[in-house]
Amino acid sequence: MLERNQVLGDKIQHIDIAKHNVVPLVDAMRSMAYSARDLARAADIYERMLRDENCGVILCLAGSLISAGLKKIFVDMIRNHMVDAIVSTGANIVDQDFFEALGFSHYIAEDRFKAGMDDDKLRDLHIDRIYDTLIDEDELRICDETTQKIADELEPRPYSSREFIHEMGAYLDHVGCKSPDSIVYEAYKHNLPIFCPAFSDCSAGFGLVAHQAARVDKPKVSIDSVKDFHELTILKVKNRETGIFMIGGGVPKNFTQDIVVAAEILGHEVPMHKYAIQITVADVRDGALSSSTLKEASSWGKVDTTYEQMVYSEATLAVPLIIGYAYHKGAAKARKGREWNRIFETVAV
Amino acid sequence: MLERNQVLGDKIQHIDIAKHNVVPLVDAMRSMAYSARDLARAADIYERMLRDENCGVILCLAGSLISAGLKKIFVDMIRNHMVDAIVSTGANIVDQDFFEALGFSHYIAEDRFKAGMDDDKLRDLHIDRIYDTLIDEDELRICDETTQKIADELEPRPYSSREFIHEMGAYLDHVGCKSPDSIVYEAYKHNLPIFCPAFSDCSAGFGLVAHQAARVDKPKVSIDSVKDFHELTILKVKNRETGIFMIGGGVPKNFTQDIVVAAEILGHEVPMHKYAIQITVADVRDGALSSSTLKEASSWGKVDTTYEQMVYSEATLAVPLIIGYAYHKGAAKARKGREWNRIFETVAV
Amino acid sequence: MLERNQVLGDKIQHIDIAKHNVVPLVDAMRSMAYSARDLARAADIYERMLRDENCGVILCLAGSLISAGLKKIFVDMIRNHMVDAIVSTGANIVDQDFFEALGFSHYIAEDRFKAGMDDDKLRDLHIDRIYDTLIDEDELRICDETTQKIADELEPRPYSSREFIHEMGAYLDHVGCKSPDSIVYEAYKHNLPIFCPAFSDCSAGFGLVAHQAARVDKPKVSIDSVKDFHELTILKVKNRETGIFMIGGGVPKNFTQDIVVAAEILGHEVPMHKYAIQITVADVRDGALSSSTLKEASSWGKVDTTYEQMVYSEATLAVPLIIGYAYHKGAAKARKGREWNRIFETVAV
Amino acid sequence: MLERNQVLGDKIQHIDIAKHNVVPLVDAMRSMAYSARDLARAADIYERMLRDENCGVILCLAGSLISAGLKKIFVDMIRNHMVDAIVSTGANIVDQDFFEALGFSHYIAEDRFKAGMDDDKLRDLHIDRIYDTLIDEDELRICDETTQKIADELEPRPYSSREFIHEMGAYLDHVGCKSPDSIVYEAYKHNLPIFCPAFSDCSAGFGLVAHQAARVDKPKVSIDSVKDFHELTILKVKNRETGIFMIGGGVPKNFTQDIVVAAEILGHEVPMHKYAIQITVADVRDGALSSSTLKEASSWGKVDTTYEQMVYSEATLAVPLIIGYAYHKGAAKARKGREWNRIFETVAV
């Protein structure tokens, strides 16, 4: 019989790009073909957008990336001013990053679990599976409850997810961040905005539903997704030149591409995203947004086609190479933290 | 030189499952292999969930499905009581279905446009591309403006997307629906709830941002994604047995699977989703939610494994066969419209 | 414990396109998007190539298609003069079609076997797995032995795979074909050539290796893959207009596309393949031949681009619809069996 | 208008693993998830098979890998005794490696060519395209002619592809190899066997067809694919413990897995392949051999399941990391060249 101790064994460890100078490797890939060449071009574009002093960089995260060991990369991007805003699925930010900041971990699943024949047993053990990675469900419930607690102490009104996530950072600052690396906490300290435009779609959703249900008829915290969209659009208006670095597709991709159009609708003539990278294995032939090419996005007036590159790779292989490349080239040396959260201190949304 | 008239030629036409009795074809697929066999099993499961008199059916839509000619199928599902609630990306409901209800159409793109080499020219012509399908961007702007107009006339407070979409149906009822088939309008007439948990992520987002920006400091309509989650959870609590029919993955899949857990968090012991079907081409090896197996969902306590089937197919091939099968078998003959919107008339959320 | 009887239960049954008039369904798909529209266009092209009275039709088979229940379709194509030559992987022709002609069957695997956790047990039971389909390995060994027996009785010299497969048909004619439908037998009766350019790569390979090993130093039957290529090229030279219907990629695709170039090298100016269809789920981004576009093949001078269509679908869904469409449209009514094997009675290769 | 000079610009350059110590990077991937973790495990298995002193290593190559810049890796594997036999598609060995050994190059295609809209123009310029890579077709014809010349000078009899490729190496030795790195030439010098079981399926096929056509009724060189299978099986019999490193699937995968069964049929009890790695993006759900799991191969008695790992990645990303890892770990330090070609000097086939 399976026992929790046996199943929850080795922990996921986050790769540290500072330790791997991948510049020569990526340089060698430039004269190869297929994904290698595309990856090198994406690295070039990311370097270029960091060196473009007017360009704001938006990182889009979809897929279970934090549980996969990529967290420290994103934290180091914040620390080294390689990103100015993050747009993510809720799971990455709340269930995975904030979860680890509360002191919990993700676990490496034995190969047999991937097959899915033991999921019923995992269910009985209160263990959740993400493909080849495991989570202690009881710990995840503590994460849910913590978001409820945070909501309970806030002034009841509509919040953007950015505002709420900033409060999560403040909470970590207050109680102490239990992980040496946390996206939520590092973003809080750097005044870097994080948006989860489908915020209920994660552990925070559970906490917030519990909050609203408990309030019954009393005033409640709500999460206004329109405000999210408005705020991100304001960032585009205030910082007209932008580049986007997308890992996966989904809502973060769509939402971030859309702000060019939203700015126009609000009466601001802004340029398309000047740089765009997407790492994905999604197949273009299903016609979905996640797999749609960046060229297609240019028909919508969202992405310029001069510097765009899609990279066909599962993220754990490509992300360390592309971001590691820009890191070791020192592409962001001249950049400073833009602290875009401060924009919202003066602009009413 | 490209001209708009040439480019916007033949219109997408929606397939009518009533005209195609696919029962013998799907029956023949049951003893084949691969996707054919899986498709037949999915059809069996859908038939079974419709014949299960206690079971509520939730349809999840991700990907550009309405623009692809699948609209009438979903409308006929509503008309024939083959679905009780819809959870969708915003694009399907607003940019595509509501858009057509306003009298506009999607267009078949010539093969050359797929290659992406003409997207700049399409941009100049105000034509947007979805893989092999085209949209008149000027018409889409009218759709944006219409959602703003609807928001402007509503009492300013937080709304669930369901509430707002119901108002869109009321608008169509008022001005007249310009399409013979509309999901939004048909759902309105049948009191069937539609949720778009990432509602800003579509044409409605543009209209609502414009609404909020115009209001400046005055009270605004906001879209509370927590309320969405709360409402959908209440449906699960009120109708404990559920089956889910998922086309694509993304937020609709995650959100709908999650309500089992949310109900539990609110103190209600509810069973997992008893039936689950997903049609997708997403590859499980990227570890993302969209591609994750329904078995994996059972480790989270969300989906029972007795009646679950994934079908590996692009949706336009599989959806007409699976839903057409249940339609021609008369699986929903004994079902009635559940009018789940009425639940929210008595339950405060 | 698993028992053979339990595991080898229901048999694969081959779909009969004559029973399913899919014409209205495919016609409806023409005005949809994505795979549906592409499928309808492929059906149009197949119809067109059958109605083009000068056009020879070559069917290319890769993937395990016969074990998947598609056999009768290909047999009916031969019977109804909808194909003039077949180029296939060895497995489809020998391990699967000839295997069934010897009286054996393929079995439907229970869903659990797909996961791969029981393959060791299947090994112990002498049961082989093809994804979701099972084979009795002891029966397969009889198939191997039969090909050895056929080789043993032939004059020892180099044969093309076509010649050897024709002898397999003669063998079936002699001993009696145990299946009502057999590609090998039907092709034999219609003098239709079947090529397996990688012929050792299947059950016949086992039989032929045993034959050669037993012969030691004595003259042996050998399979000359150059002769295969030469013969197929001669067909192109003798029937200059050709269309190719490819299911999957691999050697059959490459080999058949190549004959245009081979004809040229032999001093014959022949046109490119005039029509080309490929059904595949392979992703173009790995740069492999199987996934390469038919447009790419035109850079090599192999395929004309006027009438080419790739269809993104697993074969069991798309093949019955496309071939069933042409069948029910009576596209081949005016065609006769070309009996291309007769060409080799007069042309020395 | 396109001009050849403009189109054929920068050349593909082959990555040199000796210059990139990827050991720390791969080590870091071991505690991540998805492809990164699988890649690290594959690297571990490859290291283990090299350190297993009884184990013979067979490298299987499918897909256009040489044109993609991976050639030097395979050459260095031969030089450093990291491989004992190669089984490949013909294109890698003849059209690409031998082609470069004759002094020709592959070219980097501009991004626009990928879209396929210029393939007609490339056709007119005698330029062939492999996804994002270009070839001078006139040079390729010289490659075809060279294989004809080699055939013309051989004793007319059936050859295995191994024998013929060895003669290609002898030719390079005679006329001088024009590339610093050539698989064919390096294998020749190391007496390492290379098999192309579908040998006609490449540039050599063109040369050999021309040879056979020119011979008319006179004795000819033929390529006996049964002999290929027999020879590779003998290697398994003579070196019972084997590991296979597969890049892509197709005929090389099938053929190499099959030799375990072939040995058994010839009366030799040999163990299954003890180690197996496959790098592929093929999707298991189409039921084809290329995508079939190594677990599935164990049901056929071909591959042991203790040390097997599939890696989901396009090859240009994963191959340098996995082979570079074993190289820099010095895993093959204790290995010597086995010169398996010598086996055929004493064993009659």
C-alpha cells in the first residue's frame, strides 16, 4: 500500500541561471536549425528588448511553471530588472509561488504516477498530481485559507488582482517569507505589478469564495477583472514601448496582447508590442489563441512583426537557456526597477 | 493589391447536426482504435449523462469554436435541453456569438492567409485573422461599443459574468437578435447560465474598460470573478450530480473542475463530477492544465474516473459527431430545461 | 492475475464506408474552419483526382492503420478502382492485413493497458500491444513463418517487395483467404501493385531473415529496395499524371514523392504529382519529412501546389469521411482497374 | 526577384559539444519537472549504458538531423567510442552527411521561407527546402551521381546498406573527404557499421536506380534489406547486451527494436535491449510506431523497462545536452572502438 511518506519524497528544486553561463551554447544554436535556431533568435530578441531603454518588459506565464522548478528564474528576473510586469495564471502565482512562500514544497513523482493508474490512491492520500509532480493537498488548503484571511482584513471593495497580490506580498512581509525566493514577495518589494486576470481560477479563488460566502449580505472584497484590464492598459499608455515574453498561451497571452487595442479604445494611440517571444508546444492547427502565431496577432494590430519569435519547446528546456542568455550577457545592466505599481498611486483606476 | 471585398468573401456557415444522423457512423467507430474508439466512448458517456435524470450538464468552451462553424450545435443543445450551464472563454460568447447576433459574420480565409505572410496587409485593411478565418475589425468595434452601452445602463455594482451575459441576452431581446441562432440569446430565453470567468479577456473587456474609464470617479459596473466562482459552486451544491463536456482546456476546464473543491470548502459534501469528456489536441507532456488527463483531475478530487474520456481531435471533427450522436439517439428526450438562472433569484450570492 | 482469455476479448471490426453516406456531412464541413474545412477540401481533391481520367492514384499508408479498423476501406478502394498502387509500411501489409487473411484478429485493449503499466504482464502472456489494440504473439509468429515458407518456395534471386507481396497474394489464393477482406488478396486479384520499400521492417522481415539464415551459402531470395524504387518510377513514367493520397508520413511518403525526381534522373520528363493529400498529426516544427508540408515538397519539384491539402487529424476520424465521400459521390464510376502489375510483364526492371 | 546568391547565404554550422560543458546544467534539470527532468534521466541512462562494459550502443537517427547542425555530435560519438553501430534514414547518411563530405553545405533559410509561400520560386532556382534550411539541388544531383559511380564500380550482387555505405567511406578515403567531420568517413575509419534499412529512400536511391537502369539486363548491384536485418541481428547475437539511443522514430526505431525478436527466431536467446532512450515530439495518440512508448515495446519483448526514458523535445535542443553530458562526464573513457564491421569478415551473411 502506498504511504504518504514514500510518495512525497524528493522535492522539486529550482534551477539557478546564475550558475550556468549558457551564452556560448545559445550562440552555437544560432547556426543550427529548428527549435535551436529559433531559441537563439528568441534570446537575441529578449536581449534586444532589455537593451532598448524605453521598452517595458511584460512576462506572461501560463502552464504549471513554478511547480516545475522555474521559480528562481522569474525571481531573478525581478531582482535584476529584467521584467517590469507579470501577467500570469493564478495557479503559478498563488497555488505554487505563494504556496512555497508559506513554507511548502512540490515533490518529484515517481515515473509510475504519470500513467494515471494510481490517481485514485493519491486522492485517498490527499496528494494532488500535476503530471510528474505532487502536492500535499492539506498544505494547499492552508494556502486557500491564507488568502481568505488576507481578504477578511481588507476594506471591502472591488480590487484588481494586482492589488490583491500586492496585499499577499505585504502579508509575506508581515509574517515572514518562508522561501528564499518568491515571485510574490520579490514583486512586492520591487513594486512590480502582477496580474492574474482569471484570479478566481486558483487557490485564491477558494479563499475568496469562502470570504464572500462568510460575508453573506455584508460588504465584500471582490476581484474586478475589468480593473485588471484597465490597469494593465494604463501601463501600456504610460510606457508606450513594450516587449512581451510569453511562456505558454491562454489568458495571459490574450490579455496582454489585447492592451494595445484597449489603449486605442480609450483614445490613446500607442504602438503595437514591439518585441514578442512565445515558448509553446501548442499546435497552430486547432485555431486557438494559445497556439496562434505572433504574425496572426499582427493582423489584430497587437504585435509588430519585426522582432517576434515563437519557440517550439516545452518550457523547462527553453526558459533557462533564453533567460540565462540575457542574464549572462548582462543585457539588463543599464536597466532600473521601474516600480510600475507606483503609477497606480497617482492614476485613479 | 488586396481589397476588402475580395478578402472578405464566403461566410462561415454553422453545421446543423439535425441534418446528419451520425449514429451508425459513431457506432461503427466503437470497434475501431485510437480517436475513433475514444470518440464513440465519449458519445456513449454523453448519452449516459443525459439519460441520468439527476445529472446536470456543464459545457465548457475554449478555443475559437463559434467562428469555426460550431455555433448552431451549442444553440441546439440549449433548445433540446442537452446542457444546463455553459462556462466559456469570453471570445466565444462575446466576440463571436454576440457579434453574430448583432448581424455580423465570420469569413472563410483563402488558404494563403494561413501562412501569415499577409498579416500586415490584413492589418491595413482592418481585417483580423483567426488561423483560417477572418473578421471585419470595424464590425468588431461595434460589438465592443455595444457591451459598453449595456454596461452604461446597468446599476453600478459588481456583477458576475453570468449576470452581465444575461443582460446581453436581454439587450438582444430588446433590439432583436439578428442571427437565427445565438447562444447568448437562446440561453437568455431558457434561463440558462453562461459564465466567462475571464470575462475581460474579450470584446466585452474593451467595452467595460471604456465604461469604467468614462465613469472616472463615479460608481461603476465591475465584473467580480469571485462571484462567478461562487455562483457556479452554488449550482454544484444545488444539483449534486454533474457531468462536464469540455471542448479545449484553459480557464473553463480549470474553473469547472474546481467547483467540487470549492463546494467542499464552503462546507458542502458533494460528489466529484460523475461524467467527464474532453476534446483536445493538447499534449500532456507540457504539464499544463489544458492537456492534463481527467485521471489526473481525480487525484485532486474533482473528476470521478468511472466515466471519463479524452478524445484526441481538433474540435470541428469530433464535436458534430459526439453531440450529433446524442441528439439523434434522443438521449435528452426526457430532460427539461432546468432554468438554473432561477436559482440565483432566491439564493443571495 | 491477468489471463489471456480475459485480455483478448472483443475484436477490432473494420468500418464499412458503403454503409455511411457521409456526403452531406462532409459538404457541411466545407464552410466551417480548421480540420473540418481542410477535410472537405481533401475530399474534393480526392474526388477530382478520381474523375481526372488520366490520373493514376497512389495510396501511401504509414502508421498502424489496419489494426485500427481501416482495412475494409482500403479493400473497397481496390474493388471500386479508387486506387492504382499502394505504398506502405510493412506492418500494415504483412503483420496486419496478411495476418488477418491467415485467419487471425486484432483485439480491443481495455483502457488501462494504454497507460503502459501492464506491458510486462502482457509480455508474459505473449500478447503484443499497439497503443489501445492487442495481438496474439503466437499467431504473429505463424505469420512470420508463413512468409518464410513463401520465400523458401521461390526461385532465389532479388525481388522487389511488390513481387514478393504478389506471391503472398498467390499464396492466399492457393490456401484460401480466411478473411472476407484482404488488401493483399484483393490487390493480387486486381493486379494492383503494393510496395513496401522498407520491407524487412515487419513480420516478413522475420520470415525472410529465417529463410536467408537457413540457406547459409546457398542462393537466397533477397529483397531489392532499389528494384522497388525503379518499379514505382516506371509506373510514374508510364502514367505521367498522378495523385497521391497519404495517410501518415514516413518512408511511403518520401519514397512516393521521390519518384518524380527519379523519373527525371532516368531521363524522363514527367510532371510533378498533380494532386496530393496527407492526413497527419505530425508537427511541422521538428523538420522531419513526415510532417513536412506539401508546399515544401514543391520546392523539391515533387508535388504541384494547385491541388494539395494536409488534414490535421488522427486517421481513424478523417479517412472514413474523405474516402467515404468520394465513394458515395461515385467519383470512380468511370474508372477501370488499371492492373499496373501487368506493366512489369513487359518492362524489364 | 529572388536570386540564388541572396537565398543561399549563411551556412548551417554544426555544434561542437566539446566546447560546452553542460554537466551542471543537466544536473540541475534532474530536480525540475517535465522535459527537463526526463532529459536528465535520459542523460543518466546514456551514461550508464556507456559505463556498462558489456553493452553495445546503437544510435538510431530519423528526421533531418545532419542538415540541422547535429553532425559533429555524431562524429564525435564515433571518435570517442560512444556508439557502436548506427541505424539511420538514408537522408541523414547520404543526402546530408555524405553530401557535406563531398564539399557541399546546408544553408540557413530566412524566416519567410518557412511559411511555404515561396516554394514555387525556390523550385525555379533549383533550391530545395527542409523546413528552415535550404539545399542547392544541383549539388544534390552530384551526390546522386556519385553514388551511381560507386555502384558502377562494385561487383554486381546483393549488398546490405552497411556494405554499400562502407564503400562510400572507402570512396571518401580515396578521393579525400572535403569536410572535417563526416559520419560516413569516420565510421569507415573506425569499422563502425551504418545501416539504412530503407536505403532507396534517399539520394543513394537515385544513384542506384540510375545504375540498375543503365545495366538493363546485365548483372546489377542490388540492396538487400533482408541482409541488413540479418546483419544487425548478428550484431545483437554477438553482443548480447545492448542499449539504444533513438532520435525520432520511423524505420530505424522499428528495425532496431525488432532485432531482439529476429535473434529469437534464428534460435538465439538474447536479452531485450537493456537501455533505451528516445527523443521525439511525436504524439502517442496516433498509435504509430514512431510515437509508441518504450513500455509498449516491452510488451513485444523488445525493450526492458528498467532503464528507458522518452524525452519530449525537438532534437536540436535535447541531443546536445544529453550527449554532451555523457561526453563531459567521460562516461566512455574506458570504452574502445568495437569495430563491429570486422564481425562480418568472419561471419557469412
